[in-house]
Amino acid sequence: MRRRLGVLFGVLFVLLLFGLSGCGFKDIDKRFFVVAIGIDQGKEKQYKVSLKLAIPTHRIEPGHAAFQIISQEADTISQALELLNSNVDKELDLGHSKIFIIGRNLANDEILTTTDWIFRGSDVQRIEYMALANPSAEEILEASPRSERVPADSLILSFGHEKIGSSLAVTEYLYDFYNRMFELGKDPFLPVVSKKGKSFEVNQVALFNKKELKMVIQPGQTELFSQLVRKPSNFVVSVKKDHLRYSLLIQSFTYRYQIQTPRQQPPILQMDIKVRGRIQEANQALFDKNWGEIERIAEKNIENRYKNLLESMQKHQIDPIGFGLHYMARNHYGKKEWELWQEIYSKMKFNITVDLEIESTGIIK
Amino acid sequence: MIQLEEIDRQLRELSETQDFEIQHLTNGDLSIGLYFYSSLINSKLIQERISEPFSSCHSYSEMKNILDAELFCEQVLDEKEMIPKLLEGYSLITFNDTFFSFYAPKVINDKVDYAKNEASVQGPPFALTEDSYANLNLIRRRYASSNLMVKEKEVGKKPKAKLYVMYDKHVVKETVLQELLQKIDDIQDEFIQASGQLENLLSQKKFNFVPLMLVTERPDRIVFSLSQGKIVILVNGSPFALIAPAVFYDFMSAMDDRYQTYWIGIGLVILRYISLFLTICLPAIYIAVISHNPEIFQVQFALSIAGSRAPVPYSSFVEVLFMLFLIEVLIEASIRLPKYIGSTATTVGGLILGQAAQEAGLVSSVMIIITSTVAIANFVVPINEMSFAIRLVKYPLIVFATLFGILGLISGAFCFLVYLVNLRSYGEPFFRLQFGEHASTNSKKRISG
């Protein structure tokens, strides 16, 4: 009997404990979800940190994304966050932050100092997207397209891989950016988000060496870059020669490359690109023509464009595709290999062959 | 030899109850005495087999021949076995200072009815009855093998309960059988009325969380288990049989799985395991994610949950415990309620209460979905025993999740898993999922010959 009473009291005691949840226990509705973080150069202090907070709503409708933007200037990012936390009535939760946007002004110098906080931060998920904002991160955060259901949804979705056919939008994850920042022979890049009316567009890519912004790839070349980095399928290549104009929808795209260092000759990067697709648009009937010829035209076109892109990156001595890593993984010369590679890369010739196969012209006759 | 005075005294004692009948028949030449419980005896049988032949008898030897020739009639040689026999449905016949017992029972609880607890779509629809003889009949008719052994046992204090232990002597594991029989002999105290009660008495540990023997009412499951080398115990008066040793998969499988095609059977089993996971973990996951790790959701969903939880002032675990308490009460009430009121309880509880609780701002709308998922998924487990046990498992996990979030949930689930893995059902490892289940007893031997 006494034992049973003991058990009963034990149970009651445990039940009482439930009443003492304390302040560490924060339910989902007692938190403010930060969906996007933006960092700009401050006017008075070093940084201006802007946070896009999602306001939870019971009903989710297009065009009714409720959000709030708070910003604070401070000399360090963590200090700014501390100050921001005291401005709002709920706990700031960075766990759902999906995108980290760096203002264009900050990118010109010392990208590593700016990103140091997010590299160390334990409460931000490593799968956060990163981007460069043009002109400022705060303006990008403020943009809210009319179709938006959830705050920053369109921003997140235009980076996510769920969006089909986004051959223009190159995306970059935090973990990958981190990796590229510290890996010799593979340089970091960030997509550039520019403001356009109430919305924004993502069609440029900023390339860095490990320290600063080196070049920005413009829309004509972004898709080529995206193909080399992400190997997507389903993108369009337009070809024009004399009177013939047509567009190809590429359905399979693979490439492999080899770095050859013959003696007494400049090093060669031999790249074989294999493309398969079907014709999506043309200004004349193509079915009865010699497909081989049509393919030749496109192959030449693609070759030249890749060559241009690769050579301009070579000119800036940046290597986002990771040729250097590839080379150093296969040729080991101890500590000297990095210098060796830099020398090779500056002298390198690009030899690109494209093997294009048209699978169908889309219509039978 | 038999002591007449002792018998006289016992019979006098028995006649104190109203339904004990004493009849003296005479046909002019002879007279016999008949003693029986009128409530246990089929009087028509006595009339046909005893009193009619008796009326045309003229000598004692003639009467003795008639009784000797009768099928269920034998001479009583020990006065001690008299009363148990009377209580089993024998009638006692005395003449010329010799005693005969004649088996003429009246059995009315042997009607075969549809299976109510373990319904099946394609399997045989009928369940066991309350009468052990009828059950033995049902089983032996299906399991037409001379290897099927039946052992009768009596256990408990007075009144004793009768058990029938059945097994296939070629495939049963001898050690398991001996252990089980020993355990049955060790039972002393209680009066056994139900199979589950017997299971509790037979179980090795005092505080068991999950059942280690399977309780079933389906003859086809019993026969299948017998063919696997398992031991079946029938309790007289209970329409449920006890099967040992049992593995976890037995509780998760319906007999229908075997009657369906292979992939459908597998699919159904997977469906049940998913439901099992949901019913155990969902409330704990809700608490852990809502209060500790909201970053697990998609952001869109997190915001919608936060929105629906906004009017709820209490912490998530209060909400969960409140709602689960309601649903448990509802389940318990609908089991005990008479059938006519049962549907009212479900309507009131399920529809009105859930809706109203949400509107009153006591619980969030997601919690309503979770509660109903937990309740429905719980009943997917085909064996009621396990279904009941599973109902309890989620509460410790809720405590873990409340205190330590997802990590707590994982460690709690791990503890439960460790507990299950440690269990043995009569020497056999208990926690077997589908794979390797057929090797649980030595049924491999059976296949190879």
C-alpha cells in the first residue's frame, strides 16, 4: 500500500513538473522566423543588417505575404542581431533563414570578413542560399512580387531546384560557398540578384577569387556558366547562320575534360561536350534537310561561346569550375603544385569539341 | 473400495442447492437412483439412454449390461472423482450399491459466430466459441493431422479452470513446450476466466509493456500457428486462444495478408508499420518540432502552423496531452458503451468536440489532424492486445520530446527499441519484423521434411 502511494506521488510530481516549463521552452508561435538576411555597408557603422521576418498567418493566399523588415547598423553582424532581438517582441529564429544576401558594395573588398559570421554561425542551416544584391540587400528584401504567398517565397523558389527551366539562375549554397572559399583550385561565385520594379531578377553571376569580386558574367553567358557548374538539362540554345535560325532544347548535356601538359608546348584543356536535344523553333522546315549540317552549325556556335567564357575567366585568373582541383588531384608535386598550376592555367589553351545530336525536329514534316 | 456413507454424506450436501436433482426410478422389479445438476444436464439424453432401457429391464445384470454398453457411461471407483464429474455435466446413477457416471451435458455456448475482433475480408469468417469441445472440434477439423496433440490441464484454486494445450508434436520445440507446461503447473492462485488473464499469470515479468503471447479468436490463425510449431492454449469458457511463442510480426499481421497476392500482402504489412510509427511518434514529433526544432519543417508549413497556433495560449505539450486525453476517453467510452449509444459518443466526441476545441482556441487545427491520425492509425494494428499496448507507448515519448526535443524523441524511441529487442517470448527472440519470421520456431525442419 505504501509503495503504491509512493508511485502515485511520483506520478503527481512528474505532472507538476509539466507546469514548470520555464523560459527555455519556446513554442513555434513565440518565435519570429527570419526568412532572409541582408548585409549592406552601413552609413555610420561598418554594417547594416536587415532581416526579413515572416508574420505567421492562418490563411495563406497569393499576394498576402505578410512580412516585416527590420534593420540595424552596427560594427559587427552579431552585435546588430543582438540589437535587433531587443527591438521585437518574440525570439528571432534564424533556423528558417533561407537566403543570405550581401550588398554589392561589400563585395568589392573583403568578402571573407563579411561571411565570417555566417560560416561560424551554428543557428543558420548550411543549406542556406547565398547571393549578391544589386544595388543593396535591403531593397531586394523589400521586394515582394504579387504572386507571393509566403514571405520571401519567390526569392527562395527562384533559387531552389524545384523551379524548372531556370538555366539562367545559378544558385549557390552556403556550404558550397564555404567550400570554395577555402579550397585551392576552385573559386567561389555568387548569383547576382537585381531589383526590377516590384520584383527582382537573377541573371548575372559574380565570380570571386578568394578575396574579392573579379568579374560579373552577363546574361548572355550566364547560362553557359550554369551549364558548366550545374550540368542542367532542359535549356535552350539559339543558333543563327546566314538565313537559318533555329533554337534547340537541350535535353541531355554532359562534358568531360582533360588537362594535357605536353613538353615545349602550351598546356591544353581538352573539353568534350556531348549535347542531345530537339529543335524547338526554326524559321524553315528542317526535317528533309541534312541534319548533320544543321548539327555542325550549332556545334561551331556552342564551341565559340564556351571558348569565350573560359578565356575570359582565365584572363582574370579565376577558376570556379575547378580545373585546378582536378589537376592537383591527378598530379602530385607536393607544396609546389599550386604554383605550378597557376603557371599552367595562365598559359592554357582551350580546345573544345562539341558533339551535338538532334534527336528530332519536333514535327514530322 | 467405495465408501457408501461418504457418498451419502456428499450427496446430501449437494442437494442443498435447488438445481441439484435426485430421482428414484422404479419399474416394479428394480429401482435406481439418479443424481445430477439439472442446469448442466441434457435430460432428454437421460430419458433416452437410461430411463427408457431401464423401464424394460427385469434384473440387475441386465441393467448392468445396458450401462456397461453405453458409450459415455462408466463405473465410479473413487468417491473423490464424483463431485468434479457431476460439475462437468455427468449424472450419477446408483443401483445395487454400485455407482455409474453418465455423460449427458447440456451445452448452449458452443454456437459458432462471426469473428468480431479480428474481422477478415477473405479468410474464414467464423471465430472460436466459448465451449472448448466445440473449439477443439473447429481446430482439429482444420488441422487434419495425427501429430496434433491435446493435453488437458487444470489450473487455479477451486473452482478450477480447464485448459487445453495443443501442439504439433513434430514441429514443436520441446524445450518451449516443457517450459510452458511447467509454468501452467506453477499457477496457483486465481480463478481463470479469460485468455489474457492466463497470459498475465504465465508471463515471466510482473511489469510487461507489450504482450508476449498472442490472443486470437480466429481458428485459421490458430491452425497456421500450430503448423509453425507454436503452442496453442484454449481456456474453457473463453472464446480466445493463447498462442506462444509469439513474435512482434505476429501482432502486426492479419490472416488476410496470406490470402492476398504477394505484393499486396507486403504492401499491407508496410502500411501497418507506417501506421505504427505514426501512432507512436506523431504526438511527440509535434511537440519536438513545435517547441524545440521548428527548422525541420518547410518554412511555408512552419508559418502556417505558427499561424494556427497563435490563438492557443498553452504550451504545445499541454495541448497534446489535453487532446490525447480526450481521444483516449472517447475510445474507452465507445468500447464499454452499449452499441446503440456508441455512435452518439463518437459523433459528440469526434466531430463536435474537436471542432469546438479548435474554435475555442484550446488546440490548433494541426493538432486535430494529429489526434485523429494517431487514433485511426492505432487501430490498424490487427491484434487488439498489441493495439492497446501501443496506445500507451506514445506517452513516455511525449515526455522525452517535451524535455529534449527531437534528440529526446530519438533517444526515447531508441530506448523503446532496446526494450523490445531484449524481450524473449519463451526463449525465442520477440522482436522480429517480417523478415526471417518463418524461422521463429523450427518450421524450417518442416519444409525440408
